[in-house]
Amino acid sequence: EDKVVQSPLSLVVHEGDTVTLNCSYEVTNFRSLLWYKQEKKAPTFLFMLTSSGIEKKSGRLSSILDKKELFSILNITATQTGDSAVYLCAVGSVVQGAQKLVFGQGTRLTINP
Amino acid sequence: KAGVTQTPRYLIKTRGQQVTLSCSPISGHRSVSWYQQTPGQGLQFLFEYFSETQRNKGNFPGRFSGRQFSNSRSEMNVSTLELGDSALYLCASSLAGTGFRSPLHFGNGTRLTVT
């Protein structure tokens, strides 16, 4: 069965710290890995990764994928209170011709001022 | 460009009733997926529609059904509601599919409470 595991499940840091969130996966016919940020309701898209070793960057956020070791990390530098959210990792795969997106349980990040 | 719109935002129903949730995707998006989110299970895939056809289905009972109209708008129906159906129901649209060619864009969800 396809599985996506995120760690840690919860993280509390001070403003200005750097954090690293982890996502490991076991899926058949991997196609892509996506990161989302969920604050109140709608998860908002952050990154989509399909190739190993290529870092994607957006401001203070960056992410990289390792398809050999089956994991991805999401880095946030110089954290701000507005970064407090649940960060979701999802993996897209194809099984018997059907596309599938499996989500991890999320990491709840709290940034204290 | 308007985002994904879900209605209603909140619903309270009693056990045994049925409910219909609505989703309007981003203009030009032909794929609509539905997810159930609960604190214990996280985001669970319900089904995906593309060009009015159900392309994929998750592991949910037949009480959960959906459809997509020619304008890509989608509805999800849950019949014979159970207490365990209380959850946030999220709709997501994308250009091509469930995320591996283009990312999903989510709506704000419908919070369903079953009493």
C-alpha cells in the first residue's frame, strides 16, 4: 500500500530559526512530490518536485527531492510567525492507469515570537 | 483568476440524511478531485472527475458519490449520513490531473457536522 510519512508531526520554534521538515514515501510508479501549506482551510500549493537533486526555491522556502532514498525536505529559513501552519506532503503516482495522490499526515509548525 | 469555490461553507445534518456539496473549479481546469480531511486520518482521496467522467476512486463506501457537469463544476453526494462522516470536505482542481503533471489547487472546503 502506498505510504507517505512526514516528520516531525509537530514542531515549535522561535521566530528567526531555520526549520527542516521531512517527507518519506513508498509508492508504486512515482510521478511527483508536492508540498502544501494549510493555515485555516484551503491547502495552498508550494512546490512540485519531479527530479532528484534539483532544489526548488521560493523566497525563504526551498525543497529538494531524493528519488533514490525516497524522501524530500522542505526548508524554511528566518522563520516568521506567518509561517505557522500545517505543512502537507503529497506524492503522485500511477497505479493500473489511474492517477493517485497520497498525502502524509502533515507537520504542524508553530513559530513563537 | 477566481480560485476554487465550494458551497456551502458549513453544514449540519443528522444521521440518516443525505447531503450534496458543490465545487466550481478554476476557469479552464477540467479535473476536479474531492478529499475528506479529519484530524485522525488526514487528507483521504474520495474521487476524481475529468471531462465529466470519474477517472479514479478512493476507498470509500458507495454512500459517497459524485458527478461533474459539462462546465467542469462538480457535486459530491453523501447518502445515509453517519457520525463518522463529520469532516472537512475539500475540492481541488487542476489543469490535467491529480497532481503529477500540474498541481492541485484547493477550495476552502465544506465543514460537515453530522449529529
